[in-house]
Amino acid sequence: MRNDNRRILLASRPTGRPTSANFRMVSAPIPTPGENEVLTRTLWLSLAPYMFWRMRPEKSYAPPVPLDGVMVGATVGRVVASRHPDFAPGDTVLGGGGWQDFAVQPGAALQKIDPTDGPPSLALNLLGGNGLTAYAGLLDIGRPQPGETVVVAAASGGVGSIVGQIARIKGARAVGIAGGAAKCAYVTGELGFDACLDHRAPDFPARLAEACPRGIDVYFENVGGAVWDAVFPLLNDFARVPVCGLIAQYTETGPPPGPDRLPGLMRAVLSKRLTLRGYISSDYAALRGEAMTALRGWLREGRLRYREDITEGLENAPEALIAMLDGRNFGKVLVRVSGDDAQE
Amino acid sequence: MRNDNRRILLASRPTGRPTSANFRMVSAPIPTPGENEVLTRTLWLSLAPYMFWRMRPEKSYAPPVPLDGVMVGATVGRVVASRHPDFAPGDTVLGGGGWQDFAVQPGAALQKIDPTDGPPSLALNLLGGNGLTAYAGLLDIGRPQPGETVVVAAASGGVGSIVGQIARIKGARAVGIAGGAAKCAYVTGELGFDACLDHRAPDFPARLAEACPRGIDVYFENVGGAVWDAVFPLLNDFARVPVCGLIAQYTETGPPPGPDRLPGLMRAVLSKRLTLRGYISSDYAALRGEAMTALRGWLREGRLRYREDITEGLENAPEALIAMLDGRNFGKVLVRVSGDDAQE
């Protein structure tokens, strides 16, 4: 049997930021599906910041990837062989195939992708985890009211770009934060945010304050670090802070030096009656149907735009993940593992 | 006109913990009510930790007491003269008369106390702000489920004692934290908490962990500081933290030295999907009716107990407040300003 299944394994755990030495590519036989299982060929692999945590030894909301285990990840694949009644060869499916050319997955863990929904990569973005993350965090935790100010970190990224557009649809003001002039121009020009600030500008805190003359009612937190520091003093009474990521803090290796800002945060939580709430999209499985219906509708009406940052070839996935953790991506990060028209 | 109205003023603002020098007692004429106003003689003055913040110059959720202004506070009073149609001399009313023998208050700011509700001081405790604070914070933010573990700081105090008893009524496990063996014995023996830990014990963090073998689902935060440090690592995924006070931090004068624990808190908010939410009882005016009905019912059924820590005489109110901020009270702190049977 030929070793035609390339797989990228976790070779070692990162200390600080990951490097390519943390990954290793191997070849393995194409696996065979057992009962109720499906063999898929990977078309698209989605990369996202949570993957850094899964590389680390600490327990987070999910166990770490074991050493020499295949890196985890959501994928869009084409069914090659099926021993599950709901799937047939040629179907396009959303699943968690990981960083490899072929995967055997339980049929129960797959969702068929409707070809009328548009490009299948949308299932890894607006019509998938990113869409649900944005919809649930903004609307269930953030609950923006018309006229309120919603500030979105990483506004040109997969989740942030959707959050700001939904905020606008709901009648709120959307103020984005992104890294660099090109991303900011995209966020206001293409995505329609009311303003976007470059967090690398030396006067970023002052500019953010100017862009939020009535303070901040909802801060969609997915970066942490210095962006949080600029946002925090602008939070209004009763502000809501959905926390779905802290990409700026992922590669910290220990607590930074003092002073200790924890007591000050707690004082503000009390005196401003803030709500801080962490979540991940899988906490909101019950909201998925409602979210997808709404997102599909807005997409068809042309009210949601998106941008994909595509890396060609599985072998380049490690560099793409590292670039994303450094903020060098521009849009939702996808790896094209094989061509969409490939048939087995 | 005789100066028969003793009033306690804010003489200076505290730096760090308040002292008696921050207060000054003066005598003033008994005021006369204008249209729609009511003159009350103060029977009971309620003391509570928020008063420290009102003495400070910083804006919190309410403006500071002005220098040489009468200290604010909730009171139970007897109506002496009324120019409001709903009130007549002899009525017992709940209001915000402040630290003085007599107060003129708008009738619209007063609530008549039902004599069948029990001692009128209950309107400053279980059947008033403390009751609403406990009910709203625990049930709207904490939302304990049967079998979950609810940890309550300042468990023998006005609010904490009610929180733990409601948690038990709702089928949760209540674990209290209090200062000293006598308070802990009261919290378990009299209030019926499942356990109570002395936060002054050197092995307090280990004992708290032992008392919460399944972790902590709800932490009712009203102290902050070292108690938070012991609770934090025990919080379960999806734990809820209503924040209604931070008495241990009130007298801090600046951020403590590092390391900076803010990034670690945010990481836990995300990975454990914690909810932290600050509130004060007046945010929950809409819940007052429901809360009072429930609390009255539980009180009549003998399911809620309470303890009052009574100081005799308005002149002793400053020392009583200072003692409370030092944790030297035992139960809800009240000042008896004049005898309940006093009539004008």
C-alpha cells in the first residue's frame, strides 16, 4: 500500500511562539473507513488561533494534541468512500479532519454542505465556526442596542469581520481595530465599519477614544494585551465583553511584571457593572440553526462580506499558522489542501 | 428654634482606611417639609461597605458625598409631619434619610413598611437592599443549579448570609467564608450552610479546596483580595461570579506590586468560559417585587435567619462603619438612632 496520506504531526510543544520545528510531516497509508465511518479527502483546512493552545501542554477547554499526534483542525472534504448511510462518494462535507490529506471520520461528526450555499470554504468561515462564534458572542453576550458603540478587535480577521457587520445590521456603531493601514482601509471601505483604528499607531489609545465619543458599550475581545489596555478605560457602565480569544497573549510564557492590575479590573467590574464572559462556539450548539439561517440570509442579501487568506498546500500550513499568530494574515486563514474538483 | 437635629457630616476624605477624624457631628434645626415632602425621625440607620466609596473623591456608581455634606444612608424612620397624601404622622417608612436624627424626604422616595412584616429593621436587611442584592445577584447572575457548589464570601454578613440560605433553598451546596471561628460556627450552625471556612486560617486555600471537592460553580464575590485568590483556581468551567462588593480592596491606595495577574484572569475567563458581572441592587428595581414576595415567604416559613449587629446612638455610627470595614461586625450592621416607640 502506498503511503499517500501526508499528515502534519505535533513534533514538540512550543515555548513562547511556535516555530516550524514544532511540526513534522510524515506519510502514512490512506486509511479505510470502518462501520458508520467515512473516508474524506481534504479540500480545505481552516487555521485558527485556538490551535496554539492545543499545541501547549496545559489543559484548556479541550485536551492538548498529543506529541506525534496529527494536528487538529476543521476541514471541508470530499467523500471518497462511505460506510455511513447519510454520505456517498462525491459529497462535500464539513468535519474535523485535521492537518492531513485524507481522514476517516465518524459520519455522525460530519455535515453535508449544501452546494447552493456558495463556495464550500464558507462552511469554515461565515457559515461555520466563525459565523457562529461571531453571532453568538455578539448577540447573546454583547446584545448591542441600536445606537450603541461596538468595538471589535482583529476586525479584518475571520471572526471580527463578521462581528462588526452584524453589529451594523443590528443598528449599532461598529469601530474596528486592526494592524496596519491596509487592513483598516478594508474594514471601513469594504466591510462598512464606521471607523477602524490601527493598534500599531503610537497614538492608538487617543484615536480610539476619539472614535468612541460616547464610550464603548460592547467590546468583542479576541486579542487581549495592549488593545485591552486601550479599550478598558472607555468601557461604559453596563458594558458587555464577550471574550472568545486572546491572540496577543497566547505566546506569553509567564505573568508579566507588575503592578498587578487585577484589583483595578475587579473594581471596574463592580463600579461600572461590567459583564465579562468567555465562550467558544461549541458552547452555542443550540444556537447554530438560528445563526446559520440568519447568516445565510444576510449573505444572500449582500450584507456580509468576507476575505479569505489562502495558503496553497498542506506542507505550508505550519508557516501559515505562525504568520497568523504574528498578525500577518489578512482575512480568514485557509489552507487549500487539494483542488476542489479533485475526484478519487 | 432649637438645634435638635444631630447630623454627621463628611469632614474630610479618607486616604486608605477611614478614621473618626473623617466625620464631624453638628447640630442643626429640625427641618420643615415642603409640598409633597415628609419629615421623618430616624429609627434605624443601615451601614454598608458602599459608604466607603461615597466618602472617596472618585466617581463610582454614584457621586461622592460632598465635603461637609451629611453622610448618606438608608434609614427606617417614623413620620413626624407629612405634606404628601400617602403618608401620615406615625407611619413607619423606609427611605434614605442619611446619618441624622431627622430628615425631610420626598414622599416619592419613601416606602411604607407593613407592620405585619416583622421588626421594621428588616426593611434595611432581608426585606430591603440586602435581600434584593442577594436575590438578584444569586438568581439572575449566579443561577445555581441543584447540586452545584455556591461559595459565599463574607458569609455571616448582611448580604452573604442571605445568599447562602437562598442557595440552599434552591438545592445547591452553600460553602461560606468568614473571619474567625465564631462567625463560621454561626454560618453552619445557625444559617445551615454546608461548610464555612475561616479566611484567616493559614491553610485556608487548602481547606477551601477540600470543602469544594467538585469545584466552584458560583462564587458570590463581595470581598476581593486574598479570598478571590483562593477561590479563583477552584472555579469550574462555566462558573458565574456576581460581583457586588470588594470590601477587602476598598482601602487600597494604589495598584499592588506585580506580577500582573490580569492576563491570567482573562485567560481563565476564556478557557473556563467564566462569567464575571458587577451589579448593585438598584440595577434590579424591576426584580424587587418578585424578590420581596419570595423573601417574605421564606422568612415566614422559617427558612431564612438573620443576625443584626446593632450599635446604639447616632454618635457611634462612624466607629461602627470603621469596625465593619475592618471585618469586626457580626451580622447586618445597624445603628439605633432613636427608640422604636419614640413619638413626636
